[in-house]
Amino acid sequence: MRRTVHISGKIEPLFGALDENLRLLEDSLDVQATLEDRNLVIEGQRPQVERAARIIEEYNHLSRGGRALSGSEVKSLIRVATEDREIEPRRAIESDRARAFGKKNVTPKNASQRHYMEAIERHDMTFSIGPGGTGKTYLAVAMAVSALLTKQVNRIILARPAVEAGERLGFLPGTLQQKIDPYMRPLYDALYDMLDADKLERFLEKGIIEVAPLAFMRGRTLNDSFVILDEAQNTTSEQMKMFLTRLGFNSKAVITGDITQIDLPQGKKSGLVEALEVCEKIEGIGV
């Protein structure tokens, strides 16, 4: 099948650097695309050609609506729309406009990240399991900041178990804050990426955003909060049970971890692994 689609938006971001977006579209859908004047001629099997044409038409629609997409945003749009054939290309990027991520424009880089963000929106509790570098913590923090800025919650609480290389906090030098800061640094990095330094410092000072070791949550009930438990593979069963029972009314929880990097003493079962076994099929919990 051969189809011609007129390009009404800018050609440069659509094609990307060295035509990388065009190559991605061709490789993902197994089509051939050629530019003739301001028209893109697409050739291939009918379903793939129709899908490719739909992506270009949605790009035109967003451009006409005043949404100037960068080359990287178009790349993310193409990747998400080609990996997940069920999703409407426009929804793949327009849903992000409804979220306020502070100073950062955050868009999912692939279908898995989009499913993750949508699962966080739909469920009161979401488990995210995967290797490092896949955006588990960063996207969770982005969704938390969005929920706070749009007043869906009143505060953000970020927690981590302080278990690294067998060290115990009591034996480390410095004040309590100095002891726990290195463990919490990845969470601070994500927050500084989303919020201006002055605003973040103000939120931290007022307790609107709280970054603390997991042990500090004992005995609390967290209402109207977005709670993130990072590095959850290093929780014990008791710690995980304690965390899961902290949630109060109108709160969300995201639990992230990599079950291939458990630093617990030998013979100790990870609370994350056990929680997955128990909670995986419970309605309202996303995995």
C-alpha cells in the first residue's frame, strides 16, 4: 500500500537529528517513508502504513494546536505509539499536558514507562520492579510532584531503607541528617530536577516534602500524601508490612525496587518479594 500524508508542522523535529525519527518510524513499523516537497510518502503493508500515517496526522494536529514538539518528544511519541498499538498517538503525548511537572517537561520514553505512569494515576498503590536506569524512581517523583502541584495531595513523603554495604547509621560520623543524606541523595537529585531550588527548600522546610529513612515512618498515619518507597528490595518483611500499613485516606504509594540487587544479610527474605506475592492480584494495586 502507498499513502501520501501532508506535513503541516515543522519538518525538522519530525525527522529528528540525521533523520533518526524517520528511521525509527520505518524500522518500528516496517515501512518505507520518502519526503516529496512537504508530503511524506509511506509504503508498506496496509495496517503499518495506516498506523504511520496516523502518527504523522497527530503530529500535524498537535502542531496546529500550538504545541511545538522537540525532536526528542517526537521520538518518544513514535516509540510509544509503535510499541503499543492500542494507544492513540495523540493520547500518547497529550495526557502529559494535563500534568504539571514543575520546571521539567517529563514524557515517557517508551510504552513501559507510559504504562507505569498510567498505573500510578489509576491505582492507590503501585509496585515498580526493574533494573537500574529504567526511570522507576524518577518517574515516581515526577508523578508525585505533579500530584502536589495540582493539589491532589497535600504532601510528598520519600523513604528509603538505609541498608548499604552493611553499614549502620549509628556507627557513621556526623549528625543524623549528615548520616542519612548520602542514602537520600538520588531522591533529592530528582526533586531538584523538577522544582526550583527556592521552592523545594521552602517545601522541605515546611514539611510539605519530606525525605527520610524508612524507620522514621513507624507509628505514623499518612493522609492526603503521595508516598514513595525507593530501593524497596532492601526492606525486611517487617519493614514492608509497617510501610504498607502507614497509608491513610486519599493517599497514593509507589514502591520501587530491583530484586536482583538485594543487600540484606544472607537468609533474610526481601519484603518487596514477599509483598509482591501477597499483593499482586489485589484489586486497586498495580504491578
